[in-house]
Amino acid sequence: MTIQPQDSKTALYQWHVDHAGRMVDFAGWQMPIQYASIIEEHHATRQSATLFDVSHMGRFFFSGGQVEEFLDRMMTRKITGMPQGGIRYSLVCREDGGILDDVLVYRLGTVEGNDQFSMVVNASNREKLWTWFHSQVAGLDVAITDQTEGTAMIAVQGPRALEIVNGPLGFDLSSMKYFSGRHARFHDIPLTVSRTGYTGEDGCELVVTNEFAARVWEELLLNEAVSAAGLGARDTLRLESGMPLYGHELTEEINPWQTSMRFAMSLKDRDFVGKEAVLTAMSDESLPVRVGLVLEGRRAARQDAEVFLGEKLVGCVTSGTFSPTLQQPIAMAYLPREIVAGNNELVVDIRGKKIPAKLVDLPFYKRK
Amino acid sequence: MKPEEFLYAESHEWAFIEEVNGDKIATVGISAFAVEQLTDLVFMELPEIGSMIESGSEFGEVESVKAVSSLYSPIDGEVIQVNTDLPDSLEILNEDPYGAGWILKAKVTDDSSLSKLADYTTYQKQCGEDG
């Protein structure tokens, strides 16, 4: 079975095209990078609320008597004992610790003794994870289905996001914990809602069958506080919020320990694929770790820009942009721990020019 | 200066040619179409006064939130003036790409470099195809 999409279109594709969305290929999906301006869409998210079509993200459904134990072995984060409606961010590793993806795991509930979980994975890793999980599941009572194509996923993000979605849902989303989800109705339309997102703002994400996607999207946009935003703004927003992106900060060559996301690993009293490699990495001082950099001037350091301490090459930028909120260039990079500890003056080579940079704590931006 | 009187490179730079004291002086900028395609400009690097620029070669760069783009010279010439207001207020490019948004002035050193450029109508047609 191959599930790698080519020229796939989300249920909202026509809306994007009709509203001047600049469509680009993203992991085989035609997605809007922006409508008018990335900076304006970015500010709209920080100041009010925006909608993102994130239907390209992969959505898997797991059912069976041994799903909990299976996922607990697959995930760096503890899955056993998750409450119904709970959601956890986790990494998925190979035995050698190489990161295969970062995902959200949702515990839906138990139906007739069968655990039911769903998972949102990166679009670019959907086929890889599908193959990986099937290679690991042999002999266990676990059925995996891919629900990506039949559903749409809409992220509503920003300080006003919840108030906007509360009306159609008929209940107050702020009564739900962040990182939890439930079934709900948007007027008469059945969907799932979760308090999750990838912008650093408050908000929620809705998963709805394709046939209702445009109705939900368009009704939300009737509210003047809401506008649409593309994947360009999503990237600048997640970068300001210090969130890693697969293919940049997370790759098969990076060990979870190096990501500086201690919260994404549950190491006590459990085993998971890649745990030994994580424990080994913990005591390996030579491994570079993920850090934040703020650069002088207005030029952004992009992926693969080299970072120097004096004349010595010490690491590489994994992603960077000009931060619309902070009005300065920000970047994430992997650097050796002794350099991070030393509060050193660094420079980044941006197309032949050495630009001074200083180490800062992540995230660059935190909502009040 | 009117965009209808300008010459255009395929890479979306424009040149306006004037005769000044027997020299051909080119004012160079980027088209409204280019500005609209780039969006969200945050940085521009200008060439140095006195530097030689060459038709089809990079003379500077412009950076948006999402990417860096090279600026290519539409002519062969020597830079005699640059618009120093521009890098700190790139919104000028959105407001007036064919006037206040000019990038540099250069003395044309080889007239034959002008013959590769398109007129306004031809360039508009190209933009229709690119857009």
C-alpha cells in the first residue's frame, strides 16, 4: 500500500484558490503558503485569531486490545494510563534513537474492551510511520487505519480563538484542559475538538469529515475577529515559539536528548524503542544540543547556515526567519554543550557575511 | 518616470534610460509584479558606489520573511548612486516601485546590454504568463 500523496487537495482547496491563496506543494499536498502577507497573517494570529488548513497532517486511528501497550513501546512519552480525552506530544524513534517523527497521541476511549487512540503525524512522514508501525505491530491485537484523506483539520489559533469557536460548539472550550480533546457538535455537524496548536497561542483544532469542512471554515470566518492564515505564517509562529519542525530540528540523525525537550521523554520505569540510545546520549557531552540564536541586523539565517566560534565551525542553523513579533532575525541551531554553557560570542555565516549572534533561551516568544 | 517608458529584464528588474551630459544614465528598480510576488520584504543589500555591474549578474539581494532573492542587473554599467533610504523602509517598494522605490543609478558602459531588455507591453505579457 502506498499512501504518499501526489498533488493531493484538501477539502478546503477550492476556498484557498478562490481567496488568492498562493498554493505550493507541501509533502505532496497543494497548500496555501499565504493569502496576502505572511507578516499580516502572523500578527493576526498573535493579536486576534486565524484559521489554518492543516488537513495535510496525517491522521491515524488505532483500535484493539493491545493498542495502549503498543503505543507505549513506540513513543518516547508514557502512554499507559493516559486519561480518556488526554493528548500527549511525543517523539517516535528507531532503536538507535534516530527520530522518525514528532506526533500527538490522543486517547479516545475504550469500546468493548478495545482501546481507541488517534494520532496526528507530519505530512512528510505519513508513509514512513505507516510502514514503521506495521513493522512493529506483528502479533499484537492492534488495527491501524489512515483517516487522513476522508477528513479535514482546521486549526483556530490566537487569543480570541476560543471565544469564536465556543458559540457554534455550544460550550466553553476554556473548561477543557490544554492538551485534551473530545467529540462535539458544531451546530449539527459532528467533529472532534482539541485544545492544541502549533503557534504558541491559545486555540483549538477541529477534525471534521470532508463534506462539512467548508461549512465550518466559512462560518468561523463570518466573525470579524478571524481571518485565514497560510503555512508561511504557521512557520514563523512556531519558530518564535521555539517549536521544532521535522526535517529541520528533528531528523533521523538527531537523538531525542539533543532536542532539549526533556518533557517529551518519560524515562522512568518504562521501556520504549530508542530508550537505550537516549540514555547513552544523556551522558555523551560531545553531542550538540538545540539552542536559540538572535542575530544582529535584519538578515535571517536559514537552514544549513554555519555557526562559528571565532574561526571554528561549531554547528549549523536548522531553521531561521525574521521574527515579525520581535522584529529581529531568530534561528534555531545545534551546538556543542560546552559552547552553550560558555555564553560565547558566536557568528553565523549568511551567504559569505559573518553576522554576530547571541544565544538565548527558547522560546523566543511566550504568550502572556 | 512612467513604467510604460521603462525597459524590463526577464528577472523582473526595470531600467529607465536618460541622456545626461552625453552619458546614458540608467535608473534601476524592481517591478510591481516582483514586489507583489516577493511580499513581506525585510532586508535589501545595495551595491557599492563605483562598483561595476553586469547585465544578468547579481548586484544585490532582497530578503523576505520566507526567502532570499537575488537582484540581477538589467544593464552593463558603473554604479553612481544608490537609494540609501530603501533598506530601512522597504515598504516604499510596495507603495512606489517605479518611483521612490528605485534601487540604483548607473552609467551605462555598454549600450548593447540594453538590447536584451523587453518593453513594457512585452514584459506585461511575460508577467501574465508567470502569474
